[in-house]
Amino acid sequence: MVVCTLVVLVSSAPAFAAEADEDDDAKPASTVPNLYLDMRTNFTSLPAGTFGIGLGSSFPVLSLLASNNALPSGFSRQGVSIDLPVTIDLNDRISVYGGITTLTTRSDLTSWSSMAADSWNVGVQADVIQQNGGVLPAVTVQASLTRSVSLSLFSTTQFTGIAEANYALDKDETRGLLFGLRAVTVHVDSPLAHVDPAYAGYVGAYYQWDNNWKLTGRAGLQTFGGGTLAGIAQFQSFTEPVLRFDLDLMDDNDNRLFGVTAEIDWMPKPTFQLTLRTPLYAVRH
């Protein structure tokens, strides 16, 4: 059993400043970073014979396959997973996170399994370039590592890298255009299984209303090199469309309060994922 422990050390400025004259500036803002559990609940549906790795950050396809590895590829599978990453916004440009994912699955031949810890993950997201009214777009990069909890024959290690450019069309950055690339590589412990990398490129746009609801759409193409699983399942390579929509409620400081994501990936049959994001804040600025 692999155990992932995330230890958070947070230091803060003094709680109270000395009394100041009327003309003095207000006391400085707290230096404590945002700290929250970025809880995500995902429902994934895989048609028969599909092997997909989509734009979504939580696509438990490998776990779905491993949990049903004795099944022929002619049966569809469904899964409900809950991601529980503890997230720290170190500042307005860098966030780090780490946590576990629990999962329950079913197939055409099996009923829902018991919800259990499935994998752990760690990652970092950084704004490497900020637009700030300039000509060049903002650029955000994200890297994450996911590892199966159980040491089974088909335990996997997955690395995901994303680079996204955001060109705001107004000073308040309430509407803009997106351009992104995503790469996923998977290593399976067993020599009986092999998964080729998957790559995706996409374009998108977003709009945020005055009430802080924000709608984002992305569309693009994904290419996958194919894979095998113990000689039972054979997954062909493909290049197919991907489509994703995000609806988020933000606060005045661009912290997410609630979000829902709907994604469709053709692999080559359509694969669906619905995600609810309900972050639980310990510290929010």
C-alpha cells in the first residue's frame, strides 16, 4: 500500500499591529496563503471497447480498466470518483496540491463496488507569464503525478502536463480566448500491459458576468497511440474531437466557490464525464 501524506506548514504575520495615528495606513493584509480542500465529484461513463484520457484533470479511466480487467472489452463501464486534494495558493501565481482519489465502479456484468481509496496525486500550477494589459497572453502551466494506491498487477503511474495561454479581451479579464496543449503519459507496472501517450490541443473562450458566474468552453483534437491490457483488451489508436464546458461561481478575488464541468471525448465512441467542484476553504482571501 502506498501512503501519501501531505504536511502543510503555514506561517502568518502578527495578528494585531500597534495602534496607529489617523493618518497612518491600514494594517497590512494577511500573508497566510489560501488553504482549501478542492473537492471534486466525478461521474465517468466508458462505452464498450474505449480507452480514454480526456481534457479533464480527473479522468479515472485507468482505474476503471484495472478494476474490470477480467472483463472483455465489449462491455461498458461507469465510475464515480471523489478527488480530495489539499490545495495551497502560495500567492496569486503559484498553487500546490496533493491528496487522494476514492472510486467506485460498475460494468454491464458487475454491480457497484464499494467506495475505496484508488490513487494519490501531487501537483503544481503556476502562472509563468501574466498579461496585465499587455500584448502577450498570460501563460499557465500545470504538472501532476498520479499513482495507484494498491500494488496490483496493473498498478499505474500517470504524469499529466498542461500549458494554457489566456488572452484577455478587456482590462478586468472577464472575457477572453484560450489556447492549450495537454500531454498524458502512463506507465503500467505489468509487462503484460502497455499504454502509449495521449496528446490534446484545443482552443476556447470564456465570459464572466457581473454576478461572478463564469462560463468557459474548450474544443479541440486528441490523439492517442493505443494500448493493450493483458491480451484481453486491445485499444486502437485514434485522433478524435474533445469538447468541454465549465460553469463556475467566483468571488470578487477570483476564488472558485462552486463549479460544474461537462466533457465529451470521442475515443472513437463518445465518453462522458460530469464533475462537481465544491471547494471547502480553511483560509480564503
